[in-house]
Amino acid sequence: MFATTKAFSGFSVDDIARARDFYGGALGLDVTEENGMLSLHVAGGTDIVVYPKPDHVPASFTILNFPVDDIDLAVDGLTERGVSFERYPGLDQDEKGIMRDQGPAIAWFTDPAGNIISVLEG
């Protein structure tokens, strides 16, 4: 039934302007705005919809994962752009916030609305 349908995902934020600045500026994504919503244009041709929600509650799971060739380079670059990395109790993360010993090296940060995003080596 959906084998030939191009699916897409979306998530909510509490402030579209802040989200546009974060995703377009700090993360360097191609972002467009139409009808009060954002489209994040990511590699592979699938867009992600970001929509405003007045009673937004941050997702309790990772909403986006960005695979990179060099996690240290990515974390350093994001840190220079003002992104802070999360530290989670019980996880063995280094001084940069990278967990390296359980699967691919991964680090988490949040968008201005509190949604969780990861950068992972792979």
C-alpha cells in the first residue's frame, strides 16, 4: 500500500523562529518556511517538517540522528557554534559528552524546544 509513497517525519517546537535560527544557523541545514511551518532539507531527499505547537512538550526520545565520519570534529564544530552537549547519569561520556564504548560513538544535544538530537560516528 505504501511501498511507493515517499514518507516523511515531523516534530513540534514551541517557537518557529528560534527553530529556524537553530536548524539553519547552528546546524547549517537548508531550511525553508511555508504556512508557519519549517521544512528541514536533509541529504537523501527526505524533508522533515517542523511545526509550531503552543503546548509543546519536548520529545523524550532522540528525534534526529546525524551520522558523521568524525564525531570529534562534529562535536567541536557544534560546540564552537554554541551547541551544548547533554550529560546523562549512568552513561560513560568523555569530557566532550561523547559516549564511545557502547556501539558507535554518539553525543546528544537539544534544540531550543528541548527535543533531543544526536550526532554519531558511522
